[in-house]
Amino acid sequence: MKPRYKRALIIIAALAVIGVAALLILNALNSNIALYVTPSEVAAGKAPQGQAFRIGGMVKDGSLKRDGLTVHFVITDLVKDIPVAYTGILPDLFKEGKGAVIQGRLNANGEFIASEVLAKHDENYMPPEAKHALEQAQKNGSNK
Amino acid sequence: MIPEFGHYALILALCVAIIQGVLPLIGAHQGRREWLMLARPAAQTVFLLLAIAFVLLAWSFYTNDFSVLYVAEHSNSQMPVMYRLGAVWGGHEGSLLLWVFLLSTWTILVAQLSKALDEFMVARVIGVLGLVMSGLLLFILTTSNPFERLLPAAQDGRSLNPLLQDPGLVFHPPMLYMGYVGFSVAFAFAIASLLSGRLDAAWARWSRPWTTAAWVFLTLGIALGSWWAYYELGWGGWWFWDPVENASFIPWLVGTALLHSLAVTEKRGGFKSWTVLLAITAFSLSLLGTFLVRSGVLTSVHAFATDPRRGIFILIFLALVVGSSLILYAWRAPKSSLGGKFSLSSRETFILLGNVFLVVSAGSVLLGTLYPLLIDALHLGKISVGPPYFNSVFVPIMIPLLVLMGIGPWTHWKNSDLVAVIKRLWLAALVAVFAGVTIPMVMGDFTWLAGLGFLLAFWVIASGCLQIIRQAKTGKPTRSFIGMQVAHLGIAVFVIGVTMVGAYQEEKDVRMSAGETVSVGGYQIQLQGIQAERGPNYLAMRGTFLLSKNGNIEATLYPEKRNYFSSTMPMTEAAINVGLTRDIYVSLGEELTDKSWAVRVYYKPFVDWIWGGCLLMALGGVLAISDKRYRIRLKRQAA
């Protein structure tokens, strides 16, 4: 085989690999990205329908209720409240009055069914997304 | 005074590092021998100064000197000594000090072990390392000084994050950093050879063991981190595609590609430009990884705002390193890109293909890691890219790579009869298909993904065994050959572990009170009771669980929920019964009403094979480094 063809073949093979990978990436990015939504946006009906998304905010004081392994609590940006239900073991740093990020979907009653509750490794750490939601809500509040 | 001496040592180290970075390079360019000769003593001085700084910081931790800000923030008088010393690298400033200390360790190792190499080359390598060192020391001194005073001194320290109070902290970061930093040697060799225009097989032969050594450390570091997350974080997973984990995995993937590409350059003189590019990339990604992780940029772009100087310095430094090396590369790299004639069915082709897969997979992980940052920076909203993305992109790219791994080692350099190779492999293919069908059946649940995992793992194993048999017939195999086989076997063992855990693990979150039993994976776990216990700096609730199978008691497990005095944060300490074919993992959730507890139990088949596989890969690397051809040269130089 001529060197020219050989090189062309190798380049084509490499491009094919990259092309397939790009397809995989685009496909995966489309279906596996979770959008961050603030509680106010959820209340305004701006949450994605039929798709998992994430809410950042504070766990409202006094809202935590246990029902066996299922936990009900309220996540808030101090303007709007969203009720949440989660079944399973909460992370160590989950606490009332602290920031949290949860992933899941809204059910028909407007309750957020969480599949994952995330809290970071450090007690003094506020998830930036939770902070963002609070700031956002405050800004909108002062504009009114 | 002690911290001031430390600070002073760092300043001196910067001055000497600048000498080490500038004079030997100019000397090599202009042929001034006396400037060349400065390289080694300068590197030794920097090492000495950094060792002093490091010991002094450790001393401040040991003596609980809370007038040092960094100590006050990361230690506490109640902490056991081992963790006080581990806390030296428990934060941003100290871990950077560890970074530069390890960099200078690699530098003097190069200086000591390269006496047979021509002086110009050594001077250039040490010079490039000196430049990198200067940049990092400047970064430490201007933005992250670990010796900064806190006046008036704190009464007591804020303590280390309880998650980090674990033997894992003592070993994981130094291992990982040895790997990260080790790629700087490969980088320095690449840059030095670009500068001298001597990109030849000798250069590849020199940088190969160094690259392998760095890769071994990185492999061990990542495996340790994964194991640590598994038993310490109480989540029971071994990999989360967390940005911080990805930051260490991306350089590993590129480093693996570099190892293989270096083999071609050494044996056949081919792929020179590609190898150089990989060396530059691997080190740049290591830099990116360390900085992104430690500066907090990865969790959010807004972390830049907390200390803008750090972020900007990092960006400028990275841009300088990457930019100047790429300019040099564009200017000096040999024009013929692949070099050395080889046919399509040759080992070169297989290595090249494997390289493409590795680099593409590294790119896809990098993209997933940086994508949320990019979207946020462009104000397009906030998103998260989760494990499903990585699994659905990364796994498919690895499948053809594993197929290639079974064939590649059979091929010859330059030209190979592919039909003959495939004819030899029919037995391996048979074994692989058999394993892929029967193992899932034995485990009781056939899924295509599990079948594929076993098929690929046994394909690699069977192909490796056949090669070893053939090699043993023709003569004594070299250490390199054995190393390669062991490392590839490690990959297969790893794949078996991942497949088993992925397909057959059982997880249960249950509510238990004393006397109750939960069964998982054919085991019964009974809660005996939960009592309060006191540790050196924490109070714990400690559960006692009895693990039994078919009525035979196998072990007693003691998971804990700890409350550290210096922190309001509870800590879950999981209890794990380790076995060759399965782990049983029990961790305590929180106390529910009426004295019952939330408990999480896992049955994890073959999970330890994941880390066992990593150990084998590292062992393979060590065997390859100990190959005779590297030692012969050492002997010759000694004579």
C-alpha cells in the first residue's frame, strides 16, 4: 500500500473515532444534564417538565418530618417554598437551616420527589448553587 | 521565629530556583560550560531549602503553633499527632508546598541518576524544571504563603475537617502528587529535546522509565483516593465522576497514552512529535488538575471571586506553560508526523489506535468536567453534568480499546501478518465468549452489559496467557514484557471488579431496631445494639452488627456515627467485612423515632478487585522500570 493511502486511512480511522465520540458526547450531554432551578423559578412554573433537575436552596427550619425512612422537608430561597420528599439516608451534613442541593422531579401534586440529596464535605461550605438561589431571590425581592 | 525561617527558606528557594531555571538554559544555548555546571548544585540547594521549609511547617503543626494562620485553620490541639502531621497537606497552602517539595525531589533524582546523559541535556532538563519551580514558588509566596502569621494567635485551631482525619490523608495526597509532579520530568525531557533539536530514540529511552514511575505513583494515588472514598465517606461507591476525581483521572489517561507512544519512539523512532505533544499535554493537565482542585474553581467559577489573585495567577501561569511549550513545539517539532515506516497491520498502528481512544476518552472526561464551568461563565445558566454522562460516553470508548488490547501485543513492529495473529487468538476468543455467557448465568442474572464486561476482561486475560506461554517457549521473557502483561492483567482484573459491582451489587436502606435482621446477597445482618463510645476527640454512637451466612456467624461489624468536639458535623464511619469475592458494608444513618436507626447495607461482589487491578497495573509499571536495559546503562556509568 502506498504511504499516502496508509496515512489517509489512519487519519480517517482517527476521525471516525473522534466523530463517534462526539456523537456519544452530544447525545449524553442532551439527556444527562441537570439544570439548576431556584425555588422561585419552580414556583413560577419554569421548571423543566418530565425531566430531572436540581434545586439549590436552604432547608427550611422546622420543616423536617420523618415517616419511617421517608423524609419530608421544605427547600426555600426565603421567598418561595418547595415541599420535598426523599426516601433513604440523608448525608451527614444535611441540616435544617443549611444549604443543600437536591436532584429529582416534580410530581403531579407539586411535590419534588428527590432521587439524590447532595451536601458538601465541609460544614462551613455553602453550595454555590444554593447561595446563587438565595441571592437571586433577594435581588428580585428588592426590585419589587 | 520558626515560621519566619520557613518563609525565608521559601524566598531563598525562589531565588535559587530562578538561577536553576535561567543560567543552565542560557549556558546550554551558548555553550558556556561553567553555567551548565550550576544546574546540579542549584537543584540540590532548592531541595535543601524546601526540605527545611517543609520540616518547619510540620514543626509548627507538631508544636501547635496557632499563631500561624494555616495551622490554626487546619489543626487542633486535640488531634492525634499523626493527623496533625497529615494536616500539613490538608489545605491549599500546605499542599502546594508539598507539590514544590516533590517537584524538587524529582529534580534531584534526575540530577543524580542522569550522570551518563550528556551534560547539555541534563542542564536543559534541570533548567526547565527550575522554571516550573520558580513559577510555583512565586505563586506560593504571593498568594498562598503557608507561614502567614495570625496575630493575636488563636486559642486553639479550627481543626481539620473530620473527613480528613484518617490514615488515607497521610498517604493519598503525597502519592497522587508524586504522580502529578512526576509528569513534569517527562515534560522537561520533551522541552529539552525540542530545545536541543535532538528528538531521538535515546531521548525516549531516557524519559521512559521516569514517565512510567510517575504513572505508577498516579495510579496508586488515584486508587488510594478511590478506596478512601469507599470506606471513609460512607457512601459505598468507588468512583463518583466528581470533578476533583476527574482532575486526576484525565492526566492518567493521557499519561497512559504517553507510555505507549514512548515505546514506539524508543523502539522504532516513530511518533516523535506525537510523543512530545502528549508529554506537554500530560503535564499541563496535571497542572490544571492541581490548581483547579485546590483553588476551588471546579465547584464553581465564582470561587475566583473569593481570591481573585489566585485564580488569575493560575490562569496566567497555565497560559505561559502551555503557550510557550506549544510555540516551541510548533517551531521545533520534526515535520514528518509519524516517522518510521510501518504498514497498517503493525504494532505501531495498534498503539496509535489505542492512543487515539485514550486521548479521546480523556477529552470527553475533560469536556464533561469543564462544561458546567463554561456554561456558567457564559451566563447560559447553571447545570450539572452527572455520572450518567460519563458512563454513557466513557464506557463505549473503552470497549474497542479492550478489544485492541487483546490483539496489539501479538503484532510485530513495522509489519505483521494480521491473519496469523487472528488464527492464534481463536482460543482466547472462545474463552472470552464462554466467560461472557456463563459468568452472568452463574451470578443468576444475565445482562448484556455484564456479559460484555466479562467477555472483554477474559479476552484480555486469555490473550495475555497465550502470549506468556509462547514467550516462555522462545526464551526468558524480559522484565518489560512481564511488566506489560501484569499491567494489562491489572486492567482485566479491574474490569471484572467494575462489572461485578455494577451488575450484581445489592443496596438496602432499612430501618432497624435491636434484634432485627436484614438480609443482603445471601448474608444475614443482625443489629445487636447501639451504644455511645468516646474517642480521643469525638463521641460516637457505635452499632454492633452480627454478620452470618446460613446460620454460621462470620464476623461482627461496628459502624459508627461520630461527633467531633471541634465541629458540629457528624461523621459516618462505615464498617466493612472485606473478602476476596465480596465486601459487606454497613453504615449507620441517623436515629429515627422509637430507638430505631436508619441503616444502609451493601453487598458488593468483587469490589476489591477494582483496587487489586490498580495495584497490578502499578506493579506492572515497577517491573517495566526494573528492566535490564535501563540497569545495564547504570552499570556502565558506574564503571
